[in-house]
Amino acid sequence: MLASKISCLLVLSLAFLLGALLVVPSQGQSWAAFKNKHIDSKSQYPPHNMNLYCENQIRNRRMTSPRCKPHNTFISAPASIQAVCGPAGEPTVGDLRESNSSFPLTLCKLYRGSWAPDCNYIGTSAVNRIIIACEDGYPVHLETEVPGYMELEE
């Protein structure tokens, strides 16, 4: 009898844990993490020194530990981004939505041969539409980079 109660408790606990895992955002991050990684509401756009901007933003947001992040995109229109999850965006595939309008972007690519903690970046500005993943009306993942971004000269 005691063994069957323990077995039942274990099964219920396992079911609860599996259910909790299903609630985790499908892209593995939250709206708060998305804002930290991609939204810049304070800086002037475009920055005067793109490389320094990238290095400071990525370092200040603690994205250089334990190793340098290979690339990141910052979006300079915080008030409009969440609206892409609604009427300002069109559904594409799965939970992805493409913005109806373009956003000012700063694209940061790790400079070849750069190692943590001194991560050096090459920064480029662009204005382009974005594709994001949304969950419960909030962006949780930036899906695309600007075409040609990964082929930047170093």
C-alpha cells in the first residue's frame, strides 16, 4: 500500500514537471531576455562609432561570458516592436511574424580573432523589416538577420 502511494506520488510529480516544461517559451527565452538581447531604447541611431557601440552594448548586457557572442542585432524602435506580434506584423511560419514596416538596426559581428573577455565587434547600420517569434503577444526571438550581414568584410 505504501509502495503504491509512493509510485503514485512519483508519477504525479513527473507529470507536473513535464507539464511545467511545456509552458517554457518555445524559443527558450522570454520577453525580458529578448529586450536585453535586442532592444536599444536609449542610444542615438545610428551610433557615431558602430564598432564601439556594439562592444559596449554587448558587454553591458553581459553577453560576453563565458565566450564572445558571434553576432547580435540591436533594434532601435522599442515602442513599435511588440506591435509586430499584433496588427503591425503578418504571420509567416509557425509562431513567426514579419513586420509590416522597417526598423533601424545595428548589426554586430564578432571581429575574427577576438576572444573573451575583450570581445571586439564590427558594427553596421541597416533599416530592414524583421521576423520575430511571438508568444502571448510578446516577442521572444529575433529570427532573421539582414541579408548579407554574415558576409561583412573584416
